[in-house]
Amino acid sequence: MWWYGKGSRAERELLNKFKQHGFIVVRAAGSGFEGPDIIAIKGGKEYAIECKAQNGNVLSIEKDQFENLLKWRENSLMQVYVAWKKSRMGWFFIPLSAFEKKKINYGISFEKAASVAYKIEDLLFG
């Protein structure tokens, strides 16, 4: 379960980054909650973020988990992103609409993610 530690460290890093910029931040990861890992709110900006820390060239998300994020977006009307952290490259905030539905999951190549993703500065200051 080495990946759990890596993922939770990445979530805390992101949570702290938003806190440092005055956001109210809630971390719900690992709680059995069927929604995003982090919720960040500040002055009309509202983000729901699912965090992934992986170095591969494709990011896949289980079908049930992804469809829960779609429901979250529909019910909350918040902006929902999958934040993909790549070592030495930082965070990429990918809109759900960029993912491709596959038979058993939803996925996106890093090349596509990098071309459509927002950077953290876009969310903090945009």
C-alpha cells in the first residue's frame, strides 16, 4: 500500500497550498465519502478536487468513482477537477469533460491532460 502514503501526502500538499492562499479547505479523502478528496472555497470560487499522484502516461479512474464525481458536479454546481500530480512537473487540474469513457473506467493521456489542464495558479488567482 505504498501508493496510499504517496497519495495522501499529495492531497495534504494541495490542501496546504489552497489554505496558504486563504481558501477554506476540507479534506474528505479516505472517509468513505463518495465524492472528491478536497473541497476548496474562497470568495465565490468553489472547487471540488479529486487528487491523483501518478507518473504514468495515462490516468485511469474507476467508473463508479468517476460517475460519483459527475453526480457531485451536477448536485453541487461546483467546478470539479481531477488534479493529477506528476513528479517534477507539478499539478494539472483536468476538467471532467476531458476524460474519455472506456468500458470499465474513464481515462486520459498525459499529452491530452497537459493540453487542457489548468495550473494551480489558474485556480488560486483566476
